[in-house]
Amino acid sequence: MRIVEYSAKTAISRSGMAELDYALNPYSGCLHGCKYCYAVDFTRIADAAENWGEVVYVKTNLMYLLKAEIKSMRRGIVGISTVTDPYQPVEAKYGLSGASADLLLRSGFRVTVQTKSPLVRRDVEIYAAHRNSSDVGITITTLDDRKARIIEPHAPSPRSRGDALMYLSDSGVKTWIFLGPIIRGFNDDPDEMDAIFSMASRTGSRVIFDTYVPYRGATRLMNSSVPGFTAEKSYYMDQGWHLNLVKTVKSMAEKYGVRCNSQQEEWLEEKKSDFSALF
Ligand code: SF4
């Protein structure tokens, strides 16, 4: 594991994602090293992208830049760590995700974060205090430890994520579960997904789901580390499989009374929200 500190030119940028106005990435690269990670293809620092899971770059001047940049910015929705995990291990030392969330929320922005790490618990007061303008998503790809170790070798266990979700929800944070990526023949077992919906129901969390997208970097990592995985098997637009999956997921959402939508539907959900009171 290698950590490289550097000075960035900017802290925040316009987001290319329809559901966000801005993106802020304190780190480049991610020590969780998930094999399906699309961020490999969107990480500009070549060293971090080519050595995925082994090196992370830290923007040590992030807070200095952010304070100056937000002075003249129109308020909006900020995704913190859109191409890396905001609470990956380096956050324990640098605290940049928590500090930027705190500053942005106190300055009238809305903040959304998504993580696999129970480290997010340490910022529970920030997110609970701004419940109406922040939300925390916990990614749960599978509840099976053995499968998680294959595709998410250095990420915290599924159980610890479930515990973190419960803790956040009990503390008054608005939570959601990212169920995905769902990989055909790997983590698409209905019983397993049923247990994840049960967890969503217990914690009052919305569920956003997505299927595996075969980006080039991710497919290279999947091919070399997931037994039996082939590009053909990853074919995520298999219409029959995809239609069945959506049907199964939606019926579970109905069974548990959980709000649920696909990643593609997400921006529509966001547009329904009325954030005008925040500005
Ligand atoms: S935690 Fe997220 S950003 Fe990090 S490697 Fe896994 S999928 Fe990629």
C-alpha cells in the first residue's frame, strides 16, 4: 500500500452525473480495490488507475481550496467521492471527506456520500444534524463473506456495513443502500437480495440497484481474479436476465414496503425533490 500526498489545482468540479451538481474527490485511487470498480476508467492519475487498490493520492490542500471556491458558487448537490470511497482507510488519518461534508453542509450545500466503510460512523453527528440536506449510502453487494472477499478484497465485511447502516439510521441519518453491482450468476440470488431488502426495511433505507457494467478496467480486473468470470458472462444487457432481475428486485421492494429504483432512474428521483428551501 502506497500513499502519495500532493497539491491539487481545484477542489470541486461540475459533475457529469445527472443527479449531482458538483463532485468533490479528496482522494484518487481506492484501497478497497474492488474488482468491478468503474472508477478505474475515470481516475486521471495513471499511477492510481494502473495500480488499483494499491496506491492512493491525497489532496492535502483540499480544504484550503474548497473554502475559497465555494464563496462564489451557486449552492447545489455535491457528491463527495464520486470516483473513490470517501471513508476508505486513509480517511482515518486525513479526515478530508468528513471535513468537506461539514463545511459544505454548514455553507448551504446538499451532500451525498456512498461508502462501504463503517468509518463513516465517526461523522454521524454531521449527517444527523443536516438530515434534510444530506444522505449516506452504504454499498452492499452481497451478504456472503466468501463472495465479498473475491470481488471486494480489501473492503470491510458485509456484516460491518450492515451494522454501520443500522447505527446511522438509529442516530437519525437519512440512509440508503446501494445494491450492486449485480453480476449475472454471481450475486443475483433472490434469497440473498431478500435479506438485503429486509435490512433496508429495518433501517428505513431506500434501495438503489444497478447491474455490472463492463468498463474496460473493471473487466480486466474481473477476468483475472474472479473464477469462471468471462466477458460473455458479464454481458449485462442480456434482456431476459435483466428483465427478470428488475421484476424480482421490484417485487421484493413491494414485499418490504421499501422505496427502490435503479441507478438509471436515480436522477429522476432527485429531480422530484424540492431543494429550493435550501438556497
Ligand atoms: S469502494 Fe468503491 S471506489 Fe473503492 S474500489 Fe470499491 S467500488 Fe471502487
